[in-house]
Amino acid sequence: MYKLYTGIKYKMRIQWNMAAWYLGIYVLTMLLVSTALIKTSVITEHDGSLIYRIWGSVVFLFAISIRFKEDFDFMLALSITRQNIFLAQLCTILGFSGIFSGLILLERIIVDYSNQVLGYHNISDPLHFWAPYSCGNLFLQFIYFFTLIFCCSAAGLLLGGIFYRFGKKCTLIFWLIFSAMPMLLAPVYLWALHQQGRLTSVMTDLGTMLKNFDVLTASATMLIAATVISIAAWLNTRRLPQR
């Protein structure tokens, strides 16, 4: 139990340091940008509003979950078992999923209140119409973002273990495919839709789907996916050789 506590304490401290830098830079940037937009009258009650942006932390937490090698090697050096290493990482993921889901809700409350006080009522940001944000149930919104962050972070943990197992070549191949495929396929797909005269209808249908999908069903689906991914990450970690 003490080894597990040590692993959780180490992992939480490392991840919180990264998260604190991220949040500091995010808050400073948003304050500067919002102030500049207001001072220059780019944002007025006629053409805009303060917007939601901290949801981008989902991508940030996915990225730092891939940080596996340093943590795995260090905790092995402390004689922490592979089982406890995995549990420490999983507990950290669950903890930060809760923390950042709460921050996302807090940002929504602050932004909505600020828009109301300042009179910015013409919402120009598409996220204001996105189903999790347009949902009036804050608890359900919390559950949605919790499962989203948990699922993405679990995927990052699995990828980190796979990269550790197969080395730098696997990491390089993955990121080349991950970064290149959207840039290659997306323009071709959009051009094909344009040629068929379906681009506008497809974009409209996508917007409708994002606005109207069932938040509770999506949360349950992501929870199941996160559970499956976590099991795969555990199976990989329990027989992972030290490189």
C-alpha cells in the first residue's frame, strides 16, 4: 500500500506541475486576448461574446498521459511493482479527469455570467451550441467531460506503454501517420463532397449532430471505451520489460 501511495504522490506531483503551467499560460492568454478584443470593440453586444476554451485541456491531458518512460523507469527504481505503477497512473488520470471537468464547468459559469453582465448576447462561438455546453444540467455536463478526459487519458497511457515497448521507431511511425493522414485525407474528402454538391448539407448535418446528440449516451459509451482501453493498458504494463 505504501508503494502505491508513493507512486500516486510522485505521479500527481509531476502531472500537477505540468497542469499548473498549462493553466497559468491559458488564463493569462485568455485574459490578454479578451481584454484586447473588448478594448478594440471587436467584441460587442452586437457581434460576439466571451467564449469557452478550457475544453482544450482534454488534448493536453491526453498528451501528458503519453509521458510514460520517465515515470515507469523512476517508479521501477523505487521498487514499485508494475501493478502499483499502473494503479498509480490510473488514479492520477481519474483525479485529473475530475479536476479539469470541474474547471470546465467553472469556466462555463464564469463565461456565461460575464456575457450576461457585459451584455454580450450574440453567441458567435460554435461551442455554445455544442450539446455538452447547451445542456442545462451541470452534473451531466461534468459526467460528460469526466468520461471524455478519462477516455483520452487512458488512450494516452496505452500509447505511452506501446511506445515504451516498441521503441522510438514505433513512436515516430505513429506520429507521422497521426499528423499526416488528416492533412492528406481531409482536403480530398472535402473536395469530393464539393464536387458532388454535398458539402453544405454534410456540414449542416454535422452541426446538427454535435448540437443534438445524447450527452448521457455519449458519456456511457466513452466510459465503456475507457474501461476497455484501461484493461488493454494494464495487460501491456504488467509484462512490460524495462528498456
